[in-house]
Amino acid sequence: MLHSQIENFILKNKTNQGNAQQNLILINSDGNANDNRTSFPDIVTIPLDYRWTVDICSWKLSFS
């Protein structure tokens, strides 16, 4: 459900207002495919398509 909320937020705010740069910062340990449902790797590609900056922070042993 969190994946969908993030995706909806990105799609509602996908355009830059003026010179403002959009950023997505994810701090998590979930990089699994999520059984063909929306996952964090999917979420990262959406803002990149809209030229956002994406930062990902994770723990070394849990980063998929």
C-alpha cells in the first residue's frame, strides 16, 4: 500500500513548478520484486522519467 501512495504522490506532483527541482528520497530495505505488484524499484523509475533526483539509502545486507 505504501508503494501505491508514493506512486500517486509522484504522479500528482510530476511537473516542476518554476525552477524547483523535485527529489525523491527512499530509506528502506525492501527491493524485492513484490510478486508482480508495485515495488520500490518500480517507484524509482517513475520520477526518473520526469527528471527528478532520486536518492536511495539502505542497509548493505538487505539491499536487493
